[in-house]
Amino acid sequence: MESIRIKQTVTPEGINIPFNKVRKFKGEQVEIIISNIGDVKPAKIARSSSLKKNLKEILEQYKDVKPFKNIDPLEWEREIRNEW
């Protein structure tokens, strides 16, 4: 079973199901379930800009951290492929 999630606000005109999201199901029988997602409010633009600012500040604090510096990429890939 494969599923996708489409979050939409129900308007007086109804809801719009974008074809590009559901095209892989063309010709198949599907079940559509509509559920209330509760008190989730759409994000405001001002909030996303402060989020960008917060992320920028955090990334700036840790710019010198190199978590993968001791990992040899070729050795890592050989080890991963060896599991098969």
C-alpha cells in the first residue's frame, strides 16, 4: 500500500487535489480519507523569516564543527556495500 498526504483548507468551493501528486495512481482504485488536523495553524511569513534567522545563527555557531572529518568516504561505501 502506498499513500500520499495532501494538506488543504476546505473552502466553499471544496478542495483541490493536485494531479501531479496523484498521477502515479492513475487507473487505480483509491480511498480518500479526510481528517481534521486540529489546532494546527498555517505558518505566517514573519514566523518563517525568524526561523531562517534562528537557523542562520545556529549554523554560524557550529560552522567549525566537522562531524564527518574522521570518516573515509571510500571505506564507508565499501562497508555499506559489503552488507549486501
